Amino acid sequence: DAKTTQPPSMDCAEGRAANLPCNHSTISGNEYVYWYRQIHSQGPQYIIHGLKNNETNEMASLIITEDRKSSTLILPHATLRDTAVYYCIVSRGSQGNLIFGKGTKLSVKP
Amino acid sequence: EPEVTQTPSHQVTQMGQEVILRCVPISNHLYFYWYRQILGQKVEFLVSFYNNEISEKSEIFDDQFSVERPDGSNFTLKIRSTKLEDSAMYFCASRDPGVSEQYFGPGTRLTVT
């Protein structure tokens, strides 16, 4: 089973920041937090990952709490094309296997 | 930008038939994966493959499934005798040994009738 908890759905206005929360209270010290998204029935798309420090790339920012029990994915200026299911996944990184939960269905509205 | 490709995009087969789903991972990647997603359900891990052998497999990956890297570019998933419940999207993914993120292909929709 997935080791994360996410809200099933969220709405966001186009152009605003989308903040997607994730709880992972049982995360181990050697586990990373990964975020992927799936648009319609396409293959999951990697967004970002982190261990304990906040991370930012061209797609998003990842904020991990100091105790590492929760994190937030931030899409700074959501567009309609960001409408997707977003998955927060805890994994040991090099071991690779991703255990997907149900994710958060983000709807970006005009 | 390099990407994972999968063929065919849609495969229809009759129950009991064998199918082979094909994937071309990103060229310098050495770790390969298969996942599946039954319509309306979660993405499920099937198997991981490295150095010409299976690294890990899930309970779903039973004796009717097999994987192979027949040459330097292809990675295949074979289902020996398909069942109705094998109908799903099958995603291939690959990973560079220097990083931990996986890159997924567009999937093959398998329909078993």
C-alpha cells in the first residue's frame, strides 16, 4: 500500500499557485519524496523529488517539513494544462519501485 | 528530448492468446520497469529489470508474465496466456543509473476479449 495520504481532489484558478499537500508520517530516513503526475491516461510524468531540503526546478517547488512527515508541491502559476492527477510517492530512490496511491486530482479552472 | 516509446499503442487480443508489449527505453538508461493501470484504478508496479535480470517483482507478476531485453534497445513484456483481467494500460519506464527518477512511456492499452 501507498505510504502517503493526499486529498482526493483540489481546484485551482488559472494563474494562481497550486499547493498540493501530502502526508507521509511513516517515512524512513533513507526515503525520498517523489512527485509525479498523470494527465488523462498518459504515462506518469516525473515532476520533482527531495530528501529533506526544499527543492525547485522549472516545473515546481517541493517544500518538506523539518520532521519530514509532510510535504507540499507548489505549481507557482497553474495553467489549464496542469490539470492532472498528482501522486506523492515515498521511495528509497535507487531501489526504484514506485508505489502509487490514488493521488490528488487537480482541476485548474479558467 | 529523449523519451521512452512503446508499441503498439493499442493491442486487442483474445483470451488465452500470448501478447508481447514492446518498449524502447531512453538510450543510456540501465534500469527498466513495467507498470500497469486497470481502467479507473491505481498505477501498479509489476517488475524491475537491471543487468539482464529481474531485480524485483510484485505479486501480480506471476508465471504468465516474463520480461526480456532481446537486444540493446528493446525491453519487452510477454503475457503467455491472457485473461480478461489483464486488460489494462501497460507502462514501461526507464531510469539512468546516476539519478533516481523514472521516465515513463505513453503506454500500451491491452484489451483482452
